[in-house]
Amino acid sequence: MRLVMSKRGKVVAVPQKRVQKVVAKNKNFLVVNAFADGPFGGNPAGVFPDAQGLDDVTMQAYAKQLNLVETVFVTRSAEADFRLRYFTPNGEVPIAGHPSVAAWMALHQKKLIDTSKKSHYTQINKAGIQEIQFDLSNSDHPMVTMKQPTPRFLEGQFDSEHVASVLGLEEKHIDTQLPIHAVDCGLGHLIVPIRTLEALMMVKRHIEPLRKLCQQAGVREAQLFCFETLNKSYNIHTRNICPREGLEDPACGNGNGALAAYLGRYCWTERKDFTIRAEQGNIIHMPSVIFTRAVRTGKQIDVFVGGTAVVMLEGEFKV
């Protein structure tokens, strides 16, 4: 209880909120830019490569202190090679693409795994078990690829004029030759096709209307794309807007995985195996490169997301 002065000048006792205690643990961490070809590109993630012994409250406190889109905590697991947990500054999410790439690159860089002897691994998170593969053919830029949870195409009809308005566009900017569809690869993304790169760059971050739209769709984020690109060697340009955090993600692996499944259903329906090179993050001056692959087996599409990463920072939390 604590004592406060009331409006009438009387001292009254008020129940005090219980503060959860952070367990004191000194832990090393890295900041790794995933889906980056070089420094200051890609999407930064905090990585604790040895988070053994940290409780939920402490992990959340560390993530809030780093204040990155996500921070990933790696521990040993009896069910897979490692268990990964992902925390935003505000809460935990079940799965995340760029922190996974960042985590495995950190494990590789810190020699906590020996990729010269083993290139295939598994990770477990709250969305299930995922396969991880290292490609070391380019020693300067090793690539991490992860298999996504099986894509689910959610039910729902979306009015293109309304969606355009939420994004600060006009209906003419939406590519109505393709549907607006919600696709879930573990996190949930509303896939919106845009006609031109110019229109895609005009999209505004109207967070509250977008939050309501995503809630109605049963997803967490919006993944927007067009087939025009800044670099002609890429297949698509994409933007990820995250209303839960009120920001734009420079590179979203899970969102691009959902987009690959979407393109397999609606665009490249005859292709049994295709790859996509996507550019993202240019509008916020953090250019990123995301590689996706879709493999069709009957009616099922398996999706793989990959990229390189750069270690930007190493440090230690002293609590």
C-alpha cells in the first residue's frame, strides 16, 4: 500500500501495483542485421545466443531495453537443436523470420555450431519445428535458409477501395487482377498487390486503421508488393507494415514467406519449384534482400526463406 493525498485533502491508502522482479543474469548479446549484404542494411535483431536460465520477465525486460523490432533468445532443446523465443519491446510473438536468420548467423559466428561438419539443423518455436540449412558456397556471405510453417489461406473478402483508403491510396493503385488475401505462415499477413512501384512508395502508415483491418483479417501485419523493382535483378519489391509495433519492417522473412505462397497460388500456378529475390527496406534507407523458394507437392506448397546477415554489435547485459 502507498499513501496519497486525495482531492479533498485527506491522506488515503492506495493498493500498489506489484512489480515483477527481473532475475539478475549477466548475458552476452549481439545485434545482427539480417537479410543484409553489408553493414547498415537489412533488419537488426538482438540475439542472446545463450539465454539458458532467463525467465520470461527478464527476456521481456532485455527486449524492451534493446528496443529493436524483435530480440531472439536461444536455448538448448530436447526436441530440436535449439529453441528460439522472440520478444518485441511489448510482448512475445510465436515466430519471426529475420531474428531466426540473425540467431543462426550469431551461432555460426560465435562458433557455437560447426557448419563445416553439419549444414542442416532444426529449431523449435511456438509455431512448431523448422528446418534450417546453411549455404557456405560464398564464404564472405553465408546464407541461412529456414522452412516456414505450412501456409494457410484464411477466409475473408476485402474491398479494394477500403484497403486502398487505409493505405493512403486510391483504388486505382491496387492491382485488382489479383486478390487481396490473408495468408498465415505462423504469424499472419494481409497480402496486398499494388500496380506500380511509384504507388507502393506512396503507401502511408496509418497505423490505427491498419490495425483494425489486420484484426478483421485475423493477421498481425500487412505485406504489400509490386512486380516493378529498383534493381532489375530482383523479381518483386515489397513493404511490410507492422501495426502492432506502429512501424515499417526493413525486412520480414515470415511476410515474404506468406507472399511466396500467395504468388504460387495466384501467379505462378504451373510452376512446381520457383525462387524469388525480393528487395525491401529502401524507403526507410535500410535496403534488404530476401530470398524465398516455393516447392509444390500436389496441393501443398512448401516455402523456404533465406538470407545473409551481418554482425553489427556485441555487448553484455549487466543486471
